Amino acid sequence: MGYAQLVIGPAGSGKSTYCSSLYQHCETMRRTIHIVNLDPAAENFDYPVAMDIRELISLDDVMEELGLGPNGGLMYCMEHLEDNLDDWLTQELENYLDDDYLVFDCPGQIELFTHVPVLKNFVEHLKRKNFNVCVVYLLDSQFVTDVTKYISGCLSSLSAMIQLELPHVNILSKMDLVTSKKDLNNYLEPEATVLLSELNLHMAPQYAKLNKALAELVDEFSMVSFVPLDLRKESSIQYVLSMIDNCIQYGEDAEVKVRDFDPDAND
């Protein structure tokens, strides 16, 4: 059984920084993880790259040869990856053991995890290769500054949850840059009545029914909640990692080491 994190989120939400900090944290703990780059436009890395999509296809080559723009070129690259799952990805995965832990650093184009099937098919391929996968969705905490942006972030996360159908951990990144953490706490465990009243203040009267439906969706189903992550604190990184490990049942199938408890060992 292998284990994997699929790190997604809007552009600029701190996905690569998260992967780098996670790698350093695990290295300190003497725990082995492998970071995989799935962004064909990436250039610089603060972590060792175990697998790199640019060995299959790169955005610069696609834009130059096909005359596509950045967004169209990236979609072409990801569709090319989808077409080569059985060849390139399968071959790359053979270099890792059954119990290895992979972290996939994904591009930030939101359509990849909301309405096109590329990442969904990628995940299905990993599951066929006996990987337990968890989605790690990052949202910039500085983005969540008022109720309308909070609702937008919730709906984006919910869309990814529905599309990918996987265990899902939502993270508020860049907490070290937040100046007013008191205001942010209101959105970590929001109350429907508070959300509704704030929405009605920000929106025109004709949206009252929509506001009520959105507030009830967030509150009643409790499908979307965010965990704050401060990369300056090892305890914060460890807490997030433990949540993800629990989602993918990391280590639960490990064999018990009975050597220390064997009464015959001292004979």
C-alpha cells in the first residue's frame, strides 16, 4: 500500500512552499517522503524533485511549438499527462516501494480540480496502483478577509471535493502573514446566522434567498472546514500532517514489531 497527497489550490496559495516545508519537517523527523512536480511551468524548487512532469512535457515547449498561451498550453500539458498515465506515470511509480509516501505538487489552474477530469483520472490511476490518496486544498488566509471571499473559498473547495471524491483536508496557508487573526477566527468555526447577516450586508436585497441557501449549506452539512497552517511552527506542520496521515491511514497496516515483547528473545 502506497500513500499520496495531492496538493491543490489556486495559484499563489503556497502549494510549493508547503511541499518544501513538509519535506524539511519530515527530514528532521527522519521520515522519508518524495515530492513530485506536476506543474509543467515550474522552474525553481526548494525541495528534491523525485518525479518531474517536465521530463514528459514542458509548458515552454508547448507554447513555442503550438503557439498556445499559458493557460491553453498548460491544459494541453495536463491532457498529455492524462494520455500517458499507463506509460510514463506507471514507469515512474515502479521506482518506489509499496509503502512509499508521495506528495504531488500540482498546478494552480482552478479548472483542473473543478470541472475537467484530468486530476480525477490521475487519482483513479493512483488508486489502481494501490495508493491511498488525500487531497490537500490550500487557500491563502489573506484571501479570507470578509464573508464573500470566505464563501467563495468554501464553494471552490466543495467543487474540488465533489469532482475528486477523496478524503479532503482544507488548509489556510500563510498564517504567518495575517495581521488580524481575531477576524480570521470567525471563519474557522462560522455560525450560519452570523454568515447570513454579513452576507446580507454585502449583497443586494434580491440575493437574500441565495445568501440563506449558501449559509445553510456551509453550516448544516459541515463539509468544508479550514485548518490554519503557520509554517514557522513545527507543531502546526505536525498537526496538519497527522490529520492527513489519519485520512489515508498511514502506518495502520504496518507490521507490529514483536521483537521487544518476545519472551524467548532473552533466552
